[in-house]
Amino acid sequence: MDWITAAFFSILAAGFFVGVVVGLTGMGGGALMTPALLFLGVGAPATVVTADLTAAAIYKTGGAIVHKREGSPNLKLAMWLMIGSIPMALLGPHLVAWFTDDIDELNHVLVLCIGFALLLAAATYALRLYVNLVRVRSGTHVDDDDPTIRVVPTLLVGMLGGLLVGITSVGSGSVIMIALLMLYPGLSAVKLVGTDLVQAVPLVLAAAISNIALHGIDWEILVPLVIGSVPGTILGATIAPRVPQSFIRRGIVVVLTMSGVALLDKSGWAPLGKDETHPMLIAGVGLAVLLVLPIVWGFIRKSQGLPMFGSPTVAELEDPDYRPGVVGMRKIDR
């Protein structure tokens, strides 16, 4: 009963909210959960990363089991990703620990790494939209759910994703996803998500084990995190077909960018030069992303011979099965 505090309910609420987002969009677990816990001030960065990874190993397992039963993952592709990612996920936390034995310096390095990882996650989402736009305009997309595995690039993707996840808990659902989309553009949406989820479970589990071995685990963070995130993920997955996900995912890009800048600001990163987060700076960054990005996206569309706004919508571009002008094509803003 000593656990039932304001912090307990704050963590539970954060876990539930992020779980709903993960269930709705299939992305944003570590990228949203870790900064949310850091901003709540419930623990040191190393402690938060460990709890987040452990919780993710639990709630992502359910999604992976569902996709496995439906036959959606490409298990051969997932295997090569895991061969690259699992050793690096185990090694990543130790690399940071070897960097310094000073706990304050370690936390400083972790905050910096997480800040940059969040900005990378936001950038990879924008890159994913651009890749899909080029694919739609070229008309060269060919369905291929059983592609020839490009072993070396796939291993490198797994290694990079494993290193990012092991150090920051960010990357399993964002960086790896865009890399798969670029390496294997013929994969259908369900194969893409299923493969990513199946490889993510042992990846985050390996990263969690390595972090627990180094930092231990704070049950007062983990328990409410799991209690909140598991039902949140189930609820999000249930209502996903009824929610316009393009707006949610744009919101995620704004939140990722603001969170990344806020953490870099708080760490005292030289270009920002702050010892503590400056609220007006973070609000300005969020407003700029919200207002400027649609205009930049419009010019990118125009460079591809499309009107600045209109069809194909963001939702259509995010669907690898989308074909312009095909009758009966799914055009729901998902």
C-alpha cells in the first residue's frame, strides 16, 4: 500500500495514454513513454529506460502473438534482424556505462542520447512519408511478401536499432520500420508491422535484461507502468479502425520533436545552452513544427507533380497497398 501514491497514479496514467497511442498507431512506445516518465521526474534516466524496456517486452508480446497467429510476420526477415539487434541491445547499456562511472555524468549522457533518438524517430517518420510519396508517383510498387533477404543491410539495420534501443529504449518501432520500408518496399502493411513486432519482442527483452543487470529495476515504476500500458494498448487496438490516425501520427511527430528538444535543452547541450528546460523555446519548436511542416510537405508534393494539398492523403501514403485510381481501394483516413 506504500506504493499507492500520486507518482503511482501519474505513471499509471502515462502508461495508459502511451499504450492507447501504441495500440492506435503501432508506434511511439519508447519514443513517448521514456520522455513522459522523465518529465514526471519519477526516476533517473537509467531507471526509467530499464522500466520502459521491461514494460515494452510485456505489452509488445501480446501484439506479436496476435500477428504470429494471423501468419503476418516474415519470420526469415525477423530472424536476420534479431541476429543483428539482440547482441547490440545487450552491449549498448554497457557501452554507456564504460563511458563513465559517475552517475551524474551517466544520466547526462543518457538524456542526450534519448533527446537525439527522439529527433531521429521524428525524422524517420517524415522520411517514411516521402518514400511512400515517391513510390505512389512512380507506380513501381510491386507486392512481394516473401522477398529475397538482403543479409548485410538487414544485419546493419538490426545492429543500429539494437544499439539505439539498448541505450535509449527508442527505435524498435520507428527507425527499424522505416529501414524495412526502404529495403523491402514490396512488403504489405500487415507484413511490415507483423515483422517489426516479432523482432521487437526479443530485442526489447535483451535490452531490458542488460539494463536490469546494470541498474536493477524499480518495481514502483514498472508495476503501474504495466498496469496502465497493457489495457491502454488493448483499447487503442480496439478503437483504431474508428480513429483518423493521420492526425494522431502528425501529433506524434510534434510531440517527439518537442520532447527531443526539451531533453537536449535540459541536458545543457551547447547549441541550446540551457541548464533547465525553457518552456517558451519548447512551445516555439512545437508551434513551428505544427505550422511549417504542412507547408514544406506541400512543396514536396508539388515537386512530385501533385497539388500542394489533397489526394493522396497522408493516410493513403502510409498504406503500402494503396494504388491511385483503383476502385474499392481503402481510402479511410486511418
